Amino acid sequence: MKQQLELTVLLFCIAIASGIMFLFPEEEKRNTQQTFLEMWWSDHPDLPINTLDSNEIFAMPISSASKRSLWFRRLRNWPFKDLTELCSDPYLSKDSLFFSLGCYSFQPNSEKQGKHHLKNKTSFKRGFNEQRAVSYSSVDLNLADSAALEEIPGIGSGMIRVLKRYRSRYGFVADTSHLRRTTYFGTMWKKEWDSLLRVDSIPSPKLSLASSSFQELLAFPELNFGQVKRLCFYRETFGVPTWFEIASWSEFSKSDTTFLQYYISSN
């Protein structure tokens, strides 16, 4: 009876693990897709859906069927009247997520509708139209909340989500160049962000070469199994290594040890 119960529990655990392994990639794929689409829309506010030319339509991140449908309506001079008609078009249903995130202008009446008002983008555009300078306050990437970030021109909900995910993963932003190299910020980076997005407050490292456990070090995104194994073996055999020694190890030949020191103290 005991063996049967243990077998049942084991099979149950295997089933749960299999379910997680099956579901997680799809969830991650959906999150990545939505983040990309939100960033695309942050660069295309008030899209004139009824006056797009063929190049603009076929450059959109949607399926071929949706592109053909939009171009067919354009050739037939068959405009969308409003957002309801656009979202209910059965030929565009495959890309419903894409269209639901947009902010459009439906010419000739230019009624703007959509889920995202893109307040900061509108005010930024208005400033150029009025030919007057618009000043923005810079923000600290480690302290800024969503409201402060939305005031920065070019920063929308998609970019805010990317930053929050980065801060959750690493704990804080230590270097904007790493943020740009490893996230969509690098693709979307705008020149004005050089002065508007800063890193002033860098917390003390929570990890330590001397005291952090194997699992704690392994959980840090920039360390792999081989690197952590070498660190812990050296620490247990010879004592705590210096960063100068670590930089000479083959396991760290492709790692930026200067960047690691922001997150891992030497004592």
C-alpha cells in the first residue's frame, strides 16, 4: 500500500512538472509577442489605417492574410469607419492582439480611438508642431515608477514592462549599456534618452563571493553552472578568489567581470 501511494505521488509530481514544461514556453512566447507589439505601437501612434500605402501595410508585423485584406480594402476605397468595425473584421481576427493594442485615426474624420492614449507621445508631437522646445525631466531607472517613465518621449507600456522585467531579474540597473545590449531598449534607443534615462542610485550587491551559496550564485542571470562550480570549488579549497583571479579563468573569458562586480561583492 505504501509503495502504491509513493508511486501515485511520484506520477502526480511528474504530471505537474510536465504540465509546467509544456505551458511555460507558450506563456513566455505570448509575453514576448505582446511586448514587441506594444513597442511597435509606441513608435506608430495615431496610425492612419485608411490611408496606408502598400509599403506601410506589408511592413506591419501581422500575418500575410491580414496584409492582403488591408490592401484589398485600400484598393477598393473601402475605409474602416471606427475601431469597432476594425476589430470585428473577420479577415483580421488572426492578428486581434495586434489591432487591439493600437491607436488609430480614421480619416477623413480623424477620430482617434484605441486602448492606449499615448499621452506622452502626443504632447511630444505637439511640441514639434508648435515649433517650440519641450523640456522633460530626467529619471533614475532604478527609482522611476510607471508614471515618471511615461513622461519620457518614446517610452510606452511595452518599454516600461521590459524595464520592470529587467529590474526584477537583476535587482537593479547598474549599467545602461548592459540594459541596451540585452533587452529591446537597444533596438528602440533614442538619442534623447542619453540625457533623460540615468542611473544614479546603485544599491549595494546582495550576492557575495565569500558567503553566497551555490544556488544563490547560480540564480544570478549572468552566471552559468560551470562558472559557479569553479567559484565555489576555489573558495572551499583555496579561499575567496579576487576579481583579478576570476578574470583570468577560462570559464569567465567571455564574461564582463566589471559588470559582475556591481552585483557580487568580493567579501
